[in-house]
Amino acid sequence: MTVNSKIEEWTKSPFDQETQNELIQLKKNPEKLEDAFYKNLEFGTGGMRGIMGIGTNRINKYTLGKSTQGLSDYLKKSFPNKNEIKVVIAYDCRINSKSLSHQVAAVFSANGIQVYLFSDLRPTPELSFAVKHLNAQCGIVLTASHNPPEYNGYKVYWEDGGQIVPPHDNQIINQIDKTEFGDINFTPNEKLITLIDREIDEAFFNVAIELGKFEIKNRENYKVVFTSLHGTSITAVPQVLEKAGYSQVYLVKEQSKPDGNFPTVKSPNPEEPEALKLALLEAEKQGADIVIGTDPDCDRLGIAVRDETGEFCLLNGNQTMVVMTYFLLEQWRQKDALNGKQFIASTIVSTPMIAKIASSYGVEYKETLTGFKWIAKLIEDFPELEFIGGGEESFGYLVGNKVRDKDAVTATLLACEVGAYAKSIGKSFFEILEDCYREFGAYKERLLSFTQKGKEGAEKISLMMNNFRENPPKTIAGQSISYIEDYQKGFRINLKDHSREKLNFDIANVLIYLLEDGSKIAIRPSGTEPKIKFYFSTNQKIEKHQSWKEVEKELESKIDELTKGMGI
């Protein structure tokens, strides 16, 4: 269907008069009109996400309705012997999230599907937990994570509590593609919609404490500053910390009220130092030990801790993941619980340090494509192994198998446990990180992202990926490329003898250069934003006489050279 035919379709039934009137206004801006209709929203690594508004390339009642109608039909085909198919729906603080969640619930119920709808906003990990807890076949959360205020999204979860993966994702997309807008049944069956809240909350809180709390003393002496960045975590994180025994938790009041406009930050992204500015001010006021902020749907967390000078430094996602993984494995070792039937997981764009830590404890390490849906799939695919924990560089971490998506509620508790433990033995969270570097080698990573909006931007990203794939540089910053891993073609290529080794992964548009000095450069388009991303990783040993700060400067300098060598 052409862009013009799509636009024409939206000028008449089944589209309501309000939508038709908005389209008339949109036609006054041809550029925005084309962007709203030139393609259909697609499922990426985090589901379907986009700008709110009218059009096939926008989040609205019709694009979500079409997806929900197609998903309803797919659920009926997938579970033909189920007397009652159940779906759980949650939503975050985003503008229109509540109304869109009710429209999604209406479509499911209209198709005879039992809906369990959270009565108010809730964290994404609680949705993942609720799917399994309620023995549901599917889950939906309305969220756009850390995207700007004009965005919203629609994540789909399967009966294991994880986001959809092959073959379900492609089959669902095919079913949605067959669905016409006129097929959507928006008339709700109220008898099939049940509101849920406190009972699920308490069960989720208990699981977070079960997985994230350890035998640690003096929690009451550990000072925590926490900010929800106007998001859903305010409904769970303070409650879990209190239940776990943390009595000195200070909230950033200006950011505690859920608000989809995110009025106090440029971006509600805990990766950005600016997002934690108010929290850091509060931390200095309170003499806090740690600062933690979560994104709007509470699946990712950013952490700032005091370094050796006593100043706060913001850890990146890899550093947080290293400390958490090390701490978990050490706790398991002390309990003599490691028996060779456990595993740790991370992703191909995250720090290689996780594999080294797992190996040192005799624990299996498994690596996945980008996105926590793949880590959740590992838990499902290897039931004979216990999942201890794992994460990825984008500030997400998961403990245990009760939740099947990155979980900032449990991870926040775990971070506090690490810090409280360190303080009880006269150390700090930062010193635990330094200990890891001295034991396993010093690693430093950096992510660079470049935004390319709209149709023209998508074409630029495609051309860039094609150029790096077909015309790779021979050397980067004076270092030869030893191997190229092309996850779209499915091969690892040895550039010395030009031999090929098959990659045991699903097809993905990711390219990795492995350099002779052990550095790594990964390139991929974002699955949820109009960006191309470059991930740099380099490493070296720390000599006894060297401080981490000294080595960090050397590693940062190496990454600077690599970025120049890549021409970015």
C-alpha cells in the first residue's frame, strides 16, 4: 500500500471523526504527514515504540488496536485447548498510557480473552512477574522506557514472562499484517476485565527481597538517595528497600510524582549524568553512600557511588553489572551452592569481563544478542541450569528466574546490599569494583549513539551499516582487525586466513570488529530509537603500583584513538 493510499484510508470509517479531523490538520505539514505514514511501526528489541499521534508510523488507538486484534487471533490459534486465555496489562507514567491500556484491554476482552489490568501504573518487571504468577498466556506493558515525552510503546510478553522471541514474534507480526483496521473490535466485555493491584504488589515485593537480600549487617547505617525520575518505580522501590531493612532512604521529592512530561530532566534516562543531578545534590546534603535512579518503567537503573576521593562518580552499566555479578557469585560460593549447574548471562555488546568473572567461579557463561528477551529465552531453554544473574551494558540487570526481564526493583536492592556489605567491612562499592579490576583485568567501555530521524535518517543508518559491513577498515588506530563477526550474515570471519565460523545466534543487524590487542567495536542500529550505536571496549592489566584512575585514563585514551580511527 502506498503512502497516499494509507492516508486516504484514514479519512473514512472505521477511523473516528476525531482522527479524521486530526488528519486534516496534519495535511498542512507534508513532511510530518509523510513521516506519520511512510511505514508501519515494527517490533524491535523492545517491542513496538514510537511517537504518539495519528498514522501507521505512530502510536495511537488504531495501531495498538490492530496489533491487539492480531495478537488476540494469534493467542486463540496458539492455545486452542485453553478454556480461558489470560492476558495481564500494565502501563507506566507516559502521557496517554492509562487510556491506551484501557483501549488495549477493551480489544482483548471483546475477543473473549480474560484481562487482568493493573488499576494504576506499575513497573515493567512487575508485569513480567505477574504473567507467570497469574499463569497467564500473554502480557502487555504500555511504555516507551526512557524515550522523550512524545513517545509511547507496546511491549508483548509470552507465558514464560519474557518478551516475545522467535518463532512467536514473527508469527505475531504476520498475523498483525493480515489484520485490517476494520477488523478491530473495540467493544469491551467488562465481565472479562479484572483490576489487580495490592495482592500482586506484595507477591512481587516478596520475590524481590527473596532474590536481592543477603545476610548483611548494618543496613540501617547505609544511606541511600533514590529518584524515580517521575516514573513507576515510586510504587515499588521505596517499599522494597523499607521491607528489606533500609531505614535511611531519601527520596528526591521533586521527581517522586509520576509525570509523563518529565519536567525536571532533559531526558528520564539514568544513563545520563544530568538525570541524576538533583539526586546528587540531595546525596551531598544527606551525606549519602549511594545514589540510584531508575527510568520511567523501572527496568533500568543508574548508580552513582563515592570514589577514592569521596566524590560521587556515575558508574556505567557494565561497571554496575560487573560488581553485581561478582557479588552474587561470591555469595553463592560462600554458601557452597555452586555445583556446576548454574549460569551467568550477558550480551554481545556488553563487557567481556563478565565471561572472565564467571569462568573464575567455574560457572557457565552464556552470551546473547542485545535485549533482555534473549536472556529470558536462555532461562527457558536451559531449565536444567540455575540462572544466577545477568545484565547488559544498557543499565539493566536481572537476578534469578522469577522475573524474566531486566528488573530495577530487585537490582536496586542488590546494589544497596553490595554497598552495605562493603561499608560493613570498611570498604566502599567503588573499592569492590577496583578489586574486580585488579583480579580480572581492567576493562573500559564507551557507547556513542548518533540520532538519524525519519525516513531519510533510516536510509542513512542503513547505508552506514552496509559500508561498515562491505568495506571494513584494514586497521583501526594502528591495530589490525583479527576477526569480524557479522550477525546478519551469521559468520565470524578470520581476516588472517579468511576462514569462516558459523555464529550460533538468530539473525541480527550487528557487526563486531575484534582487534589484535583485545579491543572490541560493535555497531548496530537501535531497535527502539532512530539511532546507530557504536560500542567500544578495551582492556589492560593493572600493575601493583598503578591506581584505577591512572589506568582508566590510559583506557579512555585508547578509546579516543579507536573512535578517531572509526571516523566518528
